[in-house]
Amino acid sequence: MCFATLALTSCSTIQSAASSDTVASATGKSCGTAVQSLYRSYKSTGTVDLTNTTNLNNALALATAYTNLKNNKDNTEYRKAFTTGLVASSAGLITQAAASGFVDKLLASSGLSNINTQNITQTASTVSAIITLLNALKQ
């Protein structure tokens, strides 16, 4: 009986960790895709225009990824899976070598913390937070 309980607990823990890694990787992939698209737009126009629907959606995806990462910042497995997803989906913009530094900059980006579907607008603080993050990627 004790063995069965231990086995169930262990399986549950493994299931939870695998599920968390899957979520973290998906969140990282969403972030990488958004950053890559925002960076491409920023490089071509010199700004981040949040009146553009694509940029707006990518800013929301970036803010969501930031919030999820911030909520799990002390979970090394989550951060590792997030970083793996980020690198995989950034189309070479964020390399494995630069990923940790980018994640640190993302976590330090206070301007992304209050962005959501109700309040995202073309404000200087929102655009500034995104541009600061994108400038970290200048190649």
C-alpha cells in the first residue's frame, strides 16, 4: 500500500514537472516568435507602432510571456524550458549563447508588467519598454 502511494506521488510529480516544462517551452516559443516579429518591424520602421494589429498582438504575447516567466523566475526547470522554446522560435535572432542574457533583460523589463488587452495603447512607456528589450538584440 505504501509503495502504491509512493508510486502515485512520484508519477504525479513527474507529470507535473513535464506539464510545467511543456507550458514553459510553449511560452518561450510564443515569446521568441513575438520578439522576432517585433524586432523585424522595429528594424524596418525604427519604432514599434502599436496601432498595427500584428505589433499589438506580438506586444501582448511578449507581455504574457514576461508575466509567466516572472511568476516562475525561481523555478530553474521552467526557466530552462522557457529559454529552449525562446531560442527555438526566434529564427536565429536569439542564440543559445545570448539567451540567458536576454531572459535576464526580459525579467528586468518593468514596462511589460501591466500590459494586457484592456490597457495596451501607443503609450511612450509601453513602446519604450519594448524598444529597450529589442535594442538588446541589435546585430
